[in-house]
Amino acid sequence: MKRRSKQSRAAQLWALTRGSRFYFLLAFVSVIFAVVTNYLTPQVIRITVDSVLDDKPFSLPGALLSWVESIGGREALRQNLLICAGFALLFSLLSGLFNYLSRMGIAKGCEGVIVRLRDRLFGHIQKLPYQWHSSHQTGDIIQRCTSDVDVVRNFLIDQLLEMVRTVFLIITSLFIMFSMNVPLSLIALGFMPVVILYSALFFNKIGHKFQEADETEGELTAMAQENFTGVRVVRAFGRERFEIDRFENKNQQFANMWVKLGHVMGLYWGIGDFFSCLQVMVIVVAGCFQAASGNLTDGEFLAFVAYNAMLVWPVRNFGRILSELSKTRISVGRLMEILEAKPEQDAPDAQTPPMDGDIVFRDVSFRYNETKEVLQNINITIPAGSTFGILGSTGSGKSTLMYLLDRLYELPRENGSITVGGVDVRDISLDWLRGHIGIVLQEPFLFSKTIRETISDGAATRELEAVRHCARLAAVDDTILSFAEGYDTMIGERGVTISGGQKQRVAIARMLMQDTPIKIFDDSLSAVDMETDAKIRESINRHIKGTTILIAHRITTLMNADCIAVMDKGRIVQMGTHDELIRQDGIYRRIYEAQGMDSRETGDGEEALS
């Protein structure tokens, strides 16, 4: 299973490179040429010392040796040492050019991958079920889509190319060094298993610590996001000091975790530096003995020391790459948890039926995860074109019924059925279903846009007159016109610049603009006064067609409904018209009497529900 999971993730990552693979290939080829040209510079030094300044035979390719002979051989080069310097400069320039091409290629390739990764994450999150969102903190999701994506980006743009360079540097260095002197090469090679084994142990030790740090950062981000979102509550209850202390404690935990990580990494780098210096010292000492015994020329000694120095850094850098790979592996895993979450899906033969039929709940039972059943054997028929009211205490399951109708939560097949016009909602296309059901929640969410843009969201038209018509039906037109900029007034984030009642009325106008055949008001008049409540209901009854479902605590909001269902602890305990229910001895009459007594004072009888 783990192997299949890794293969699946590798396939997903590979798919993200589509459109950028040429740039990655350009980067990898360029970095190889950069290494080759860089490694030719010590050879120029070796040949200059041994064959130009000294009298040892030239060890050059045939074509290059013929060119040397054609310009006058060794004597010509001795008199024009700038030629040798020119070759060294040429190889340096070529190395710089190939390094530029590799960086340009990896930058373009990486940014293409990251753009596709961000787009895919955002698009996938949009398709995930509401239940998934309710079980994940917003701050943690944001942290994954920002910080974890940046970790992947940094690895691709820095460490991936460095990994290719490191592997090729090690291979090239060892090949050239063994061709020059086998004993010294074996000494240099002897240090590599020690460093690699040490780096592997470090990789295993540091991996879980990076995961803990990443998760802690997600918690820190979630805490900050939650605090900023609820800033009004913090101010209202004077909780600033408490929230500051809470954040400081979490922030200190996060800082302590990185201090521990710094300790581990510092220990690793310190021991690594010791091995690197030891390798250089051993090679220099052994090289001096080899040169003194005549087994190594002066030029070969200088070139070998240079190649050993070039070998030390890639091997030394191997641990840093593993460290970054460890962080990237954790971040990729966290991102893949999102991408592997199962999105909402239509049935294979999803239908798009007319949505103006009867709505029928038949034997519906439901629970969230392993909690107690929220709904138990619900049987309701809502005739097409009627107004249906639902009354119940908090937690009685009123809103859950509407969430199931709109498929924000999926109703298991064995837990009953919900049909519209005789078609099970589970067999209806999600886009079609939700495009024909309008919902206004008790605490509606308004995006940071102008009022005109907000009301026309999702509507077929954005003409001002149509927007104003819906605003008048929601009894908010006069209020909007009283603002300095009218319908061009910007609504702050989450609608914080307008009152709760105004926010609800704007949300109602937004839903009315969509002109859906099914309209649900989920206690969406709770923040308006009773007079405005009556105006809105009268406007809707006169001008709006279709099926209307009202969920409320106030009897006055429901009393004109064609039928009213009273819910208690997940069950339907009463059902009928207002006149029928007030004649029965039950919850509805108790609420009616309580609100009739309290209407002059509070207008709210939720206490009678408990």
C-alpha cells in the first residue's frame, strides 16, 4: 500500500512538470556542461606547470596537440603564457554561461510547476466536501498552501539542480583523480562512505523533527487566523491580554522547536567540517610524499589538490541536500494529503431534472461521524410552490435537513432518501442541484466587494435596477442608498463594515438575485427587527415564486407558512398549520404563548424550546 501510495504521489508530481520539462532538461544539461568546463581549468594549470614551464611531454587530445605544434610548440607557449591564461579564462566564461542557462532553465521550469501546483491545490480544495472543510482548520490549510508550497519551490529551484550538480561533480572528480593517481584517489574515496553514512543517519533523525515544526507552524497560523477573524469578539470581551499570552506561548514552543533543530543541524555541520578538513589535510600530506618520491608531478599535485577540494564540497553538501529533501518530503506529504482527499463527485448517471417538484424526506436518519444521531426517521413532504416552516431548538437538526438537501453533507444510501420531483438528490448533478437551491444562513458570509457586486454574485445579470429590485424585496434598498457611496460601498472582509441585520438582508438580496426555484431561509431573519421581518416576508410572498423553506425561532416568521414542522432532538414532534398547532398541547403552543407574552420585550422564545 505504501509503495502504491509513493508511486501515485510520484506520478502526480511528474504530471505537474508537463509544459516545463524542456526547461528542466535544459537546466540539467547545462549544469553538466558547467561542471565539465569548470573541471578543465585545473587541467590547464597542470599542463602549464608540467609541459610549458617544465619539459614533460604534452598529454593533450590529438587535434589540440596539432594546434600547439602549428603555433610553435612549447617555446611559443612559454613566450606567450597569455595563451594558457586565455584558455583558463575561456573555460571560466563557458562555465559561467552554462551556469546561467541552468539557473534560467530551472527558474522557468520550477515556476511553471509551482503555478500548476497552486492552481491544482486551490481547484481541488474548492471541490472537497463541506465535511472535509469543517474538520480542518483554515489556518492549517492556508499554511500548507503557502509555506509548504514555498518549501517545495525552494527545493526545486535550489536543491534539485544542486543535487544533479553534486552527483555529476562526484563522478567527474573521482574519474579524473583515479586517472591521475590511484593511491591518493583511494584515500579520498575512503572518506565518502563515512560522510554519506553520517548524512543518512542525520536525515533519519531530522525528518520527524521537521514534520513536528511544520505542524506547529500550521497551528500557529491557525491561531493567528482565528484571532484576526474574531477580532470583534476579542475586543468586546477584553480578551486581548489572554490572546496575546496564548499566541506568545505557542510562538515560544515553535521557536524552541527550531532552536532544537538548529542544535542538531549545528552538530551535523560541525562534525562535517571536521571530516572535510581532515580529508584535505590527509590528501595534502599524502600528496607531498607522492610528489617527493617522484610518483606525482608538481602540476599533477596542484591539480589533484584542486580536484580534491572540488570533491569535498559536493560530498559535504550532500548532507544539506538530504536535510532540504527531508523538509520537502514532509511538505509534499502534507500537500498530497489535500490532493488525495476525495472530492465531491456526481453519480455516474447524474441527472438534471426539473427542480420545481415536491421535496420529500423519507425515513431520513443522519449522524456526524461517530456522534449521536442528529436526525431520526424524518418524514416530510414539501409540496412544490408552497411555503414550509421548520421550528426547533438549537441542535434539533433543522439546519442539518437543509445541508442534506443541498448535499453539503452526503446522506448514506441506507439512511433514507431525499427527493425533488421524485428524483433522489444523490442522483442529481451537484452543480445543477446547488444552482437551483438558494440558501441564506443565519450568519451569512459576505466577500470583500462592493454591495452591488455582492448582491449580483452568481446571478445572470448585474444591472443596477435588477440589483435594486432584489434589495427592495429584502428591505435593504433604503439602507444602502443612505451610505455615502450607495451600491458602490465596499463591504469589509466578512461584512464587518455593516451591521448583522444589514448583512442578513444583503445576503437575502443576493439569494433572491439568483432566482432559484427552491429558497431556504435558515434563521436568516434573526438579526432584523420584527417590523422588517414582516416586510421581507410580505415582499417575498407577493413577488417570489417557487418553494420556500423557512427555519426560525420566531413564531411570527413562520405563522403564515402553508405547513410548519416542529423538531425536537432530531425528530418531528408536531406538524400542521399555525392554527392547527396552537390548538394542540405541545412545544409550538408553549413557544407561541411565551412569545406572545415576551414579544413586547424580547420577541424571542427560544427558552421555551429547551
